[in-house]
Amino acid sequence: MEYNNQPSLSVVICLFLVKGIQVLKIILLTHQKELTRPSNTGRWVKAVLEERALVIPWDRVNPNPELTQLIASAKVGLLFPELPAQPSLVVGSIDSAERIDTSIRLESDTFSNFDALVIIDSTWQEARKIYNRSPYLKQLKKVSIDSKVESIYQLRRNQLEGGLCTAECAAHILSQVGELESAESIMKCLKEQIAHKMQ
């Protein structure tokens, strides 16, 4: 699936066999609005990884059967932000859909321990709603990126402090599993996008 001539940012789920070697696949679970946003960075993940990146538009009422089947049959993890030690994290309104229980346990598993990783491709506010309204995501093991990693992406307002955009998340994951060339290619596309926007 493509975004208006751009690769989409979706959930990251990875399971792929190349020459008999298991390779991490990324699934971008993407909010419908992301498919046409010029600020979307998930498209670079799809452009670089091609068939190894699966873009799935999120649907609250009708979860994607391919995604739910993959969750049921493979070792799938969910990339999840590190959360502060407080009862709940709230951004914007007090809508319960924007609250995330910070007692959620982050796994110590490394990215390479998974067949696939899901990345929610959306704004932070939308990501909270997607997570809270998708029971199948709550059952997944959650893994996080080291909070010391700093974002270069500043093209959106109201970003989570210490948060990374979709392309940065994917690049970090790929670098951690030894796929440095793919990680560098994604970051090169992102930097060009940022430079173009700043002109």
C-alpha cells in the first residue's frame, strides 16, 4: 500500500525469511490521516524496506485479519514509549482514550528476539487512541527504545518529549539488529525531507 505517492507509516510487524535466515519485519499500523500527510515519515520505512515493511491502515471496528493472524502465529512485539512513573499519561483532553496506564510492563527482550515488531504510525495523540481501542495490541509484549536517543524531527507540534518519529524508530531498530545500511538509508531520506521542509 502506498500513501499518495509516499510510503505509509504503520504498525511495525516483522517476519520474513530470506535465504533461510529469519529477518525482522516491520509492520506500520497507520492512522488513516497519515496516508496523506506530507509530514509522514513512515513512507521512508516502506520505501527502503519494500516488501519487508507492511503498511496496515488502522480500523477500530474491523481489525486487519492479516495483522491479527500474524499476531496469533508469530512472536510479535509492539514498540512502546518509555513512560513516566505516574498513574496515567494524559495529553490534551481528558478523553479516556488518550490515557495510557503507566503500569504497563516493558519487556527486556532485544529487538532480535522477535519475528516482527509493530510500530503505530500516527501523531502521539492518535497513537494513544489506537492503542487503547485495539485489544489485540494490548496483548503484545512491549519493547522500548533507549530514551537517550534524541530526535532530529521537529516538523510537528505537541510532540512527546524524548519521542521519535516513525522513521527514526525503524532506523534505530534496524541498527540494533545489524542492518546498518537500511537504517542509514531511512535516516538519509528523513534528513532530506526535513531539509526540504525547512527551505
